[in-house]
Amino acid sequence: MHIVLHQPEIPANTGNIGRTCVATGTSLHLIEPLGFRLDEKQIKRAGMDYWDKLDLHTYINYDDFKAKNPGAKVYMATTKAHKKYTDVKFGPDDFIMFGKESAGIPEEILVDNEDMCIRIPMLEDIRSLNLANSVAITLYEALRQNDFPGLEEEGHLHRLNWK
């Protein structure tokens, strides 16, 4: 799976998303401009000591992303979509794009990809969920649909054993 952040603004969100990507074997794609530098302490703190294990790709703009990922199936998470994220069948190599915290994915991109737009249901008077939470919700649904490929099947206690 691939998570794409279009012009993310908040380093802590991106750090948290990076950690989720490492935990799930998911690639993270960042489309510039970013609202922070990738070497900022906040991003590394949120990503903990996992940041160096992240499969990270950066692009100078959306056109660069498209050029370097030709034929990619890209779902676009937006509060403006007709379809829910549970209405689509995610494939193991699909991309899920999220927009910047203050404005989402630009409408110029959305209108060209209406059939690929998905949303997380919420009350109508709520503007949006936190970006890191939205990524986690959608990514885990995509992984569930693909039977959690390569992920640990059961948890283990650190000091004791299950009875």
C-alpha cells in the first residue's frame, strides 16, 4: 500500500503517519511544498525511532508525483466525496492520497478524479478529522480488505505468556 500526503503542513501529523506506515509496511509519499523540513525535531519525535525504517518518497509537485507513478491507482480522501472509503475495493498496490490539514486536496485535482474520491462518514457540521487519524482509519480498512498482508497475526506479551 501507499499513502500520499499532498502538501502536509503539520510535522507531528506526518511523523505519526510515518510511524503508522512503518508499522504496516506501507510507503509514504510526500508532495511538496511541505509546511516543515523533514529534519525537524517534531517530525522525528512523532515518528519515534522508526523514521529511518520508513520507505519515503518525495516529489516537487503533483505533476512530478504523477510522472513518477504512471498508471498508479490513486484514491483521494476528501470530505467532499460521494463514496465512502468502505465502498471501494482496495488493491495491495493502491495509493491513498490525503490533502493538507487546512484545505485538503485541491479541488482542481478532485474534479479530474471524481470516481476515485472517497470519504470517511461523520456528522455534517464537523469540518474534518485529524489527518493522522484519517490515514489510520482508511489504511487499516485497505489492509483489512487485503487480509493484512505480511502483518503479525497475533500479539505477544512482553513478560508473561497467555494462559
